[in-house]
Amino acid sequence: DVKVTQSSRYLVKRTGEKVFLECVQDMDHENMFWYRQDPGLGLRLIYFSYDVKMKEKGDIPEGYSVSREKKERFSLILESASTNQTSMYLCASSSGALAEKTYEQYFGPGTRLTVT
Amino acid sequence: AQTVTQSQPEMSVQEAETVTLSCTYDTSESDYYLFWYKQPPSRQMILVIRQEAYKQQNATENRFSVNFQKAAKSFSLKISDSQLGDAAMYFCAYRSYNTDKLIFGTGTRLQVFP
């Protein structure tokens, strides 16, 4: 079974703090994703990575950065947390192999971040 | 740009009954994939069912089936014999053929009553 784990289920940070959200997958997947989930807005893509050290902006990258130094790990960084970044953050991974192109993304349990 | 619309923020169904969740999408592409994901209250999102646009036959997974209408750009999910464990947020998602990115709808919260 694919396992995608996230470092924290709940996190409370203060405005202006630097925040790191970590995601690890154990299936040797090429692709990794960070989403933000808000009520009434669904999931919105923040960043994704299709290989080590490669990244691409999603739909809402402002205020966020990412790091992928190892294939299994994808970090989301909030350089200076703000209250409007209070949200649920979901990490996902998927295979980039051509033979598995129709396969789904596998999600982590999510991190509920509150910025006060 | 592609968009996915789920017009039902909430739905409810009696246990053992059938419920249909709606999803429409907008695209100019001919090759793509469609998915339904389920997010139970514990929050781990899991895939329920997927449909390749080039396949005319509707996908089925046990009690879950889709009604894929390509011309109408509609992709509804039918849950038969609903169970209490089906209570969750359901998200419809679209993926272009040549990308790994998903575009999600806003979700439908399904309640199942005993």
C-alpha cells in the first residue's frame, strides 16, 4: 500500500513565523503535490514537483515555497505565516511512469494549520 | 482553462438507498481523465472511481458507478445501497491527458442516515 505521511496533523503558529510542512511518500513516486483545502473552495494546487529539485507553481503559490531534495520528501514552506494561510494542507504523490499514467494521486492525512 | 463544478454542496441519503452526486466540467480537450475522490471525516482522501474519456463504457466499482456523458461534459457518481461508511466529502476531479495535475470541484458533503 502506498503511504503518504505528513509531519503533523495539527499545527498552531504565530503570524510572521516560518513554517515547515513535511510530506514523505514510500512508493518511489516521481510526482508530489501540495494542496490547500478550504470550505467551499475545494482543493487548490499550491506547488508540485515532478522530480528531485524540480518544482512548478500551481494555482496559488503566493506566500509559499517548496523544497524537494530527496525523491521521497516534499516540503512546503511558509516564509512568514499570515492568518489568511490558516487552512488544511494536503500532500499527495503519484507515479510519473507512462504505464501508470491513469493512476491516481495518493493523499496524506492532512495538516490543519492555524495561524494566530 | 478547465473547470470542474459540483453544484450540490450537501446531499443526504437513507441507508440502503441510492444517491447520485453531480459533476460537470468544462474543457476543450478530447483526451482526459475524470475521478471521484472520497474524503471521510478522518481526512485521508481516497480514490473511489476513475473514467478515461476515450472509453464509452461507464466505470463501475462495486456499489459505485458513474454516468459519463462526454458531449454534455457531465460525470455523475451513483452510490447504490448506501452505507453509513459512505458519509464523507466527495470531490470530482479532472486531469488532462498530458499532465499529472488534478483540477478539483468544490466538493459535496454526503450524509447517510440510518
